[in-house]
Amino acid sequence: MKLETFALERWMTTWETVVSFDIAESGIYPLSTAELFGLLPEDQAAAAQDELLNIRLGYTEARGTERLRGALAETYEQVSPDDILVATGAIEANFLLFTSLLERGDHVVAVYPAYQQLHSVARAIGCEVTPWTISQRDNQFAFDIDALERLVRKDTRLIVVNTPHNPTGAILSQADLERIYGIAEEANAYVLCDEAYRWLDMPGGEPLAAPMRNLGPRAISVGTVSKPFGLPGLRIGWIAATEEIASACWSTRDYTSLSPAGLSDYLATIALRNRDALIARNHEIVRNNLETADVWFAEHADLAAWDRPRGGLLALVRYAAANPSSEVADLLAKDYSVMLAPGSAFGYESHLRIGVGQRPDIFAEGLRRAAICLRSLSAEGN
Ligand SMILES: Cc1ncc(COP(=O)(O)O)c(C=O)c1O
């Protein structure tokens, strides 16, 4: 299996340790372990800290501890801990699903643009991958389910969707998910819903749909503590599927990471049990950044525009300058110490991807500097 270069990850790793104002940040500003424990009442925090320090650092339960799988199962309807497989981030969860469910020659329909993994792994396996392109109506990105229906065939094995969506911030409604599930059922296909941005509703915005997994045995949900809880360093994600699919992925996992890191498994359980406090923290950060962004876009309407995210943390910024997005992104990083991801990594020229989960002071300064850069490019172009 020959995998294509992961364009976005290569670009991010080139700059993320170098720049000071990373407003391409794809998650919520991360927490420290002390801040996570700070969410607990004092006596519980002391007990949890003690328990953490005494975890024996052996291999853990390969599927993830019963404690963590139990806490995860409770977030779905009619899902048992045996239907959950904990993985090394959503990225391993997706990888295990593609490699366990697909064979060379299978037909896959996958949302486009997308986190590149959602296309590349199936292509590397030798599948025919048909992109389901997200449409742009009245300057708003939207999923066109009628178009999806036309793309799915009798031999389609897997439909891949992602909501809230990276990189546009579009969301699938409950009715959309139900329609997609119906389309999958009719084709005898599975539907993989990458829900890496689950629980990230916009403060004051529309509520998000329930997880795809709740809809039936053909539905698979992938989740992570990385984006919604600001804990990407734990590298904990999961698959919620039927026990049969979870077990097939477990067998594949014997070749990749074997078992989750015990410390991470423990901390992820604490995060899940304190979800409401983490969601309140997210809303505070995102509310602040949206306010800053709204003012910035109003003041700089001649330089850039965006389709405000409806869920998740990400959006595409359309800029006026004529330069290619990789050139603009490199210039921003090198000369302005600002990270905004090039739209070309998603096949969207003249766009940059922004994240609204960064620490508000960094976000505001990043935007201030971005305006100087975009203004100088526009002036050069005239
Ligand atoms: C849509 C999507 N899926 C999966 C991942 C991988 O996340 P994790 O850190 O859980 O591996 C990302 C990371 O950016 C993502 O955007």
C-alpha cells in the first residue's frame, strides 16, 4: 500500500514549532493536566492525581479500558462497551476502518474537500474513490444530499462523511444524517461519519445532530478527545460501530499500536466525565474569537471574506490577492509568524483555512498581522 504525501500535515509540521501566532489551529487551545484536574472538586482532584501517579505503565487493555469504553458508550444510544474500540486518535480509528472494511476495487464515496486521510487511505488500498463535493450556495458551504444519492452505486461499499466539517465548518442536520443512512442501507454500504468535531456547536448557534452511530448497524462514528476537549496530546480517539466491526478493527490494530497509552486512557475518561465544563470552556474561547473575527472581516472586507463556521472550529477564508494559497501561507508564516493553512492542501485555491479554537489573544494578534500581509499583497497586485 503506497500512501500519498499528507499535504496539510507536512505543511503544518514545517511551521507549527516556528510561528508564534498559529491561527490555523485545528482544535481548542490545549489544556495542561493540572487544568484538567482543576475541573474536578478539590478532594476528587487529589484522589485522581494519586491514582494517575500509581498507574502501572504496562500494556493496557487492548481495546481501551472498560472504564473508558463504558464512558464512551454512554454517549451513544444502544451502544455497549464492546461496540467501542479506543484508538490512537481519530486518525488511527479512520485508518483501521478503511483497512479493515475495504479491499482493492471497492467503490467509496467521500465528502470533498476533506481531511486528506478520508480519501487517501482508500485510494492507497486501490479503491475507486468518488468525491462528493460540498457546494457553495449564496456564499455558504452546504452538503447536497441529492448529489450524494446520484453518486452512490449498487457496488458502493463505504460512504465517508464528516460533520462538523473540516475545512468549511458546514454541518449535517439530523434529517441529513437520516437520509444518508437510508442511502447507505439501500446500497448495502456502510457509512463512516468522522465526528472529530463532535460537541463543538457554535455558542448561540444551531444544536448539532446526534452521532451517526445511533442510526443503525451500518453507521459508524469516529470520535476523539483532540478537538472538542483540547487534548490532542493524549492521542485518544475511538470507533463506535457494531461489535463485529469493532473487533475486525481490533485485529488490524494488533499491527499498528496494540493498545492505548494507559495514562492517556485514564485522562480521557476524566475529560469525558467532565464534558460540560470542557464545553463551557470551548464556548468561552470560540465566542471571543468569533467576535474578533466578525470585527476583522467587517473592517477588511476588501481583503478577505469567510463563511462563518456553523459547527466545529474551522472555516475557509477567501482572500482577494491573486497569489496562490501556498505562497500566501508560506509568506505569512515566514515574514509575519502567522499560520493560516493553504487552501491548496484541500484543493481550494485562493482560500486559507482558519481555526477559531486558539487562545483569544493569539487569535487576535494573528489576524492583525494577517491583515498587514494581505494588504501588502493586494497593493503589489494593483
Ligand atoms: C476531520 C478530522 N479527522 C480526524 C483527525 C485526526 O484527529 P486526532 O488528533 O484525533 O487523530 C483530524 C485532525 O485534524 C480531523 O480534522
